[in-house]
Amino acid sequence: MFDHIVPSVPYQSINLPYSVHLDIKRLDLIHPQISGNKFFKLKYNILEAQKQGLTRILTFGGAYSNHIAATAYAAHLYGLKSVGIIRGEELATQPLNPTLANAQKLGMQLHFVSRNEYRLRNDGNYLQQLHNHFPKTYLIPEGGTNDLAVRGCQEILSQSDLQNYDVICCAVGTGGTISGLIERSAPHQKILGFSALKGNFLKRDIMQWTKKQNWSLTDAYCCGGYAKTSPELLAFIQKFEEQHAVPLEPIYTGKMMFGLFDLIKNNYFPEGTRILAIHSGGLQGKITSITY
């Protein structure tokens, strides 16, 4: 599966009562389990683990992590063991939610850690301890973002995408997907990211992966923070799904479309702008009642 350069991705046009053109690139349809941007983030990481002769993938995530779900399936598919370091030690004494239950069913070892320990996920000494405990292991960061993930995410945009669109929009979590899009983008294009989290730290993270400056990031539609929602967001998602038959979730893609429609309505884009919105999948996490 990952040996193919780019999977076939369908597009869906959205009819709007405004003077802009909007298409959605449906990455959510490329694979039933390794959904959306996770396919591209994992591609070169899985191939690199195989190249190094390693037998185990270890990564990090929360209780409803799309990345954990996709990594468990990809490792299972390629005959690799997998370990998930899961935020929240209290989860060890509770029934597993569908995301974690499915990951465990696919062979992933779940290790529940305290939030304090989870904050060490990028600490060199902590990572070395994990390597010592789990030998012959390939480590993938939280959310899957590293050099190889950014390389993979460049393949989201086809040559025709570079020619046919003026603006590329995407949801932003750890910054890997938007960084790949920026690196791949044509000089005339602008990449617009809709952050799922509150704060400016993501801008610094993205600047680690790209030197280009044809991009911007907004947290104006994050509804106060990661996995937080609002009645307006949920109402928008319901109406959008009814009108366009495109499933959204309220953590990433739903917020992007909510924000994009608000910008279009308020004439943010010049007349005739050709917009491509990246549907980054993650629909296994379509849960509207999560609170953190």
C-alpha cells in the first residue's frame, strides 16, 4: 500500500452563493483505517522502520487519537509490533473507548501514563528510557510529525492542484500536514491553516519545517482549545453534512470548514479565488461530547 507514490483521491465541489470556487480534496476516502493525512504522515516512517530492520513502532497520543488508531492499523498491516503511550493513567482502570479498544485488538500495547510523564514525550532522556525498555523500536512523535511525515504530506498536493487553486486550506494539529503543503505549494499559492488549538506556538513549530512564507495560521475558530466545541460549530457541522453529504468531525476538519465558510461569507477572499480545502480524515474520532 505505502509503496505507491500517491493514492487516488476524489474531489468534491461545493456550490456556494459567493463569488469564489471551493473544492474539497477527500483524503478521508483514501483508506478506511489509515485515514486522511495519517496515510501520508505514516508512509515514509513505516518504510524507514522496515529499511532499518526494526520490529516495533512506538508512538504517543490521547484517548481518542486518530494517530494512535492509524498507527496501530499500519503496524498490524506490515507485521510490526506497536506500542502506544497514552495520556492519562486513570484510563487504565476504565473500559477502553472504541479507539483504544480497536488499537489493542490490532496488537498495540497500550501504556497509560500520567499527564506529567506524558509531557516528557519530547525529552531526550525519557525517549532513551523508552528505547531501552522497547528494543528494536522505531519511534514516531505525537501526531506523527517529523521530517518523513512532512515529506509524505508534500504528496497530498498533485501537480494539477498547484495549477488549479489559489488558496489551500487545512486543519492544523501538530503542524506536519500544513508544513508539507507549504513546502509543495507553488509560489502564487497561499496556504491557510485553521488551528485546532489555542495559541501561537504552532507558528514556531511550522517554521522548523519550512522557510517559505506563503502561509498563515488562525486559531480564531478553535472554540477555545483542543477538542472544545461550541453550539455554533456543532450546528454548522450538522447543516454542512445535510447539505453536502460530507462527514466532518468537531476537532479538526469541522473547525476548518466552519472557519473557511465564515471567511468566505465575510468576503475575506477576492472575487474568483479558487480554494482547495483538504479533508484530513480522522472520522473515527467523530465524537462531539469530548471535554478536556
